[in-house]
Amino acid sequence: MKTDKKMIIIPDFMILLKAIAKYDKINLTELNRKTEITYCHLHYMKKVLLEKEWIVQERVEVKKFLSLTDKGKEIVIAINNLLEKININEETIMDYRRSGKITNKEEIINDEEQIIS
């Protein structure tokens, strides 16, 4: 994958937890729009984070909203501290995430050729 070697890829779970903390009581559709993480991946991560008890889900009529538990809030504090130490702020976090996306199939082929050779 061709990325800027100075960029760091921020894990999706960190972006997700930070978004839930920022918007509180948010549904998956809105999270998809705000984070640009695929809906399918958000759904999978939601299950994992519910099992870890980092988030809770509340049903209001037909919609399901996510919010952080106390344990989840502690994790977000740790994430914020880590990102602060490595000089990544709110404005650049999505740029870092986007830098790791593969946008062209030719990049995959070229990278595979470099690995093989």
C-alpha cells in the first residue's frame, strides 16, 4: 500500500469510540457519515464493544443509539492521551485515516510485485 511514510494509520475502533464520545447517543447511520467507516464494519465493531462493555445501546422507538459506559469513557481518555502524545489532533485524525486507504487496484498489484521481488 502506498502511503506517506510519515503518516500513522489510526485504528477504526479509536475513531469510533471518539465519535461516540463526541456525539453521545448516536446511531450507526450517523456514525457511518461522521467517521467514514463502512456500516458493515461499524456493525461488527458495535458487537465487539458491547461485549467488552465499552458501550451501551439504547432503543428509542425504532432507532438504536450508542453511548459510552464508564469503562468506555476511560478508554477514550487513554486514546486522547495517546493521540496527544503523538501530536495527532481532531483536525488531522481523519486525514491520517484516509492516508491508509487503498484507492486504486493498481496500487495493490504494484505492492504485491514489490513484496514478491
